Amino acid sequence: MNPILEFEKVKKSYGTKQVLCDIDFSVEQGEICGLVGANGVGKTTMMRLAVSLIAPNHGAIRLNLHKKGNVGVLIDYPVLDLGLTVRQNLEAHRRLCGCESTVVKEVIDLLSLKDYADKRVKHLSLGMKQKTALAQAFMGSPELVILDEPVNGLDPQGVRDIREIIVKLNREAGTTFLISSHIIDELVKVVSRCAVLKDGQISFVEADTVKIEEAFFERTGR
């Protein structure tokens, strides 16, 4: 066992509403782990906690990285400057992360963004904005990538492209992924196992659509 991300007895509340209850959860180095659950159940909260965007009310969260801050993140929705081009957004993100200048071209090629690189983001489709945000998350060879609904807005070809990129980075670079998605059929094509979040608690199941759905509906009481 070599966890890159660990939650230990984590609790998180918003006011009087408790979202996470004594969460014990880990993502192992080199795996692709899925996270599923109903809207509002706390998936995004877990991801925001993982990268210290918010703090838990109780418990500990540990990132076991070789290099501090070496995490790629896409949470909630693409955060882009709509008045800038794709290339300019990526360049700004590169400078913020302290990455080498070559990484902008690398992620443009990786995400097949060359034809859109000099277009202003405000003129792009939701799918292309999503791809630009994913390019930011993949920048600089992160050890861990946390993706919240990464194929949101993508057409079927775009979904396949992202799936292939995730598998490629995992196999060739050893990149670890934590991915949340409502599209279970697509998620099971890339993850090694899946965590089901319900009523503030986690259960793990195999990467199998039927088993994930059975675990989810059993916990919802449907």
C-alpha cells in the first residue's frame, strides 16, 4: 500500500448540514480511482478538501507527493479568462505553476488544441473550454490529477480522446488520477476501482457498471 492521497476520519459541515462523516479514504500511487454519488452528496467537497481549497471540521488529509504542489486540478467548472486566447490562458497558468515554457506546446498537442490555440476562449464551445481547462490540469507532469466531471460538454469523440489521454498518462508517466463522473459506463473504462459516496460515507466497489449501480442504489435505499 502506497497512498498518494489519504483522508482519515474527515468530517465536513456547512453550517448545520453535515456533508462528510468520518471519511476514511485513500488513493494509491499509480491508480485511477473513480468517485460517484448523487448531486450534492459531497464529491466536489472531497476534491476541494484534497487540495486545501477548504478545510475539514475534523480529521486529517495527507498528500504524499515527491514534489510539493505537484497536483493537477479541474474542479467545479473551467476557470479561464474569457478575453484571452487558449494559448494565453495556458501561458498564464504555466507562469503561475512555474513550469517550463515548453509545456504549453506539449499540452496543446496532447489535447489537440492547435486549431483553437489562438482563438479567444469566449468564442469557444463548452467542450473546447473543458479541453483547455484539462490542458491546464495536465500541465507540468503532475503526480496526481483530480478531475471533477472531466468529460462535461464533450462530444463522443472528445470523451474518447480524454479517456485515451488519461490511460496514456497513467501507463506511461505513472500519473495517479481521482475522477468523479455521473457517466458510470464511461468511468469504468478507465478506473481500477470506484468509491461510492452516500450519506457522508464511502464504500469501495470494483470498476463494474452493474456493481457500482447496485452499491449506489443499495445505499440510497431504492
